[in-house]
Amino acid sequence: MVLVGGFMKGRSDGLEGLLQFLSHGSLLRKALFHAGFKVIQSHWLLLKLATFSYARFWQNLREFEPLDATIRNIFPDVKNHSVPALRSLCRYLIDMDLFDELDSISAPVLFIVGEKDPIIPQAHQIACAEKLEHSELFVFKACGHFKFAEDSKKFEAIVLEWLDHHG
């Protein structure tokens, strides 16, 4: 199993954390949550712009060749997401904790962690890797959430070597 920015606790940082914050509480926060998603759903370029907040090296993400095609391919689904359902998901995820499920994982696991991941705290990912007996951890120094785009050659080499080692 390869986890790229995998999480076991739902509380996020960055844009995701802001959405989780806006998903709880007052009518104003609810309105801001809905307005934010409606903006992202209005055009694929706005979704792309929001995506840059996930990267530490947004310039590398911008130059990642498959980015535009990927954003264009997923945009129809993003556009059709139910905003109230997304708000419910954000409210649920904030309290999620799957650390008690780790005992059920016996397969080898490679954790690929961005030191500067603005979404999933590095400490959560390291704690998860430490609890799994058959895990390996690789931290991309100074990278954000999109390690595969921020340092694609290094990412590819690590994954291929790990897969080759584990057959």
C-alpha cells in the first residue's frame, strides 16, 4: 500500500482546515462555506487556482504537465458535488480518528510525506507510520501535499524502488 499524504485523523490544516472551520457553527460560516465551493465550482481555472494552495512549490505544480488535463477531467464531478453533502463531510472528518484501525493493516505500507504539507499535518503521518510494523516512511523535505508534482522524478524513483522491493 502506498499512502501519499495519507491521513488517520481528519483535522486538516490549510484550505481544508478552513473549510472544516467554516462547516461548523454560525449562519455566516455556513454561507461562506457554500460561497467558497460555488466559486470553485464555477470554472475549472478557479479549481486549479485552489489546487495551488496544496503545494509548497506551486511553481513546480504549475509546470507539472498532467495538471491541466487532470483538473479538466475532474472538474465535471467537482461541479456536480452537492455543497451541503460536502459540508457534512467536512463536519464529519474534523473528528475522524482511524488510529484504532491500524492493527488490521498487515500489508507493507510506504508513507510519502511532505514536510510542508499544508493539508495533512506531518506529525499525523509520522505517528501512523511508527505504529505500523511493516511501514517505510519517506519525507520530502520542504514539499507540500503534491509530492508527485513538486518533485516528480524523486517521487517516481522512490515508488518504483519500493514496489520493486515488495514485488
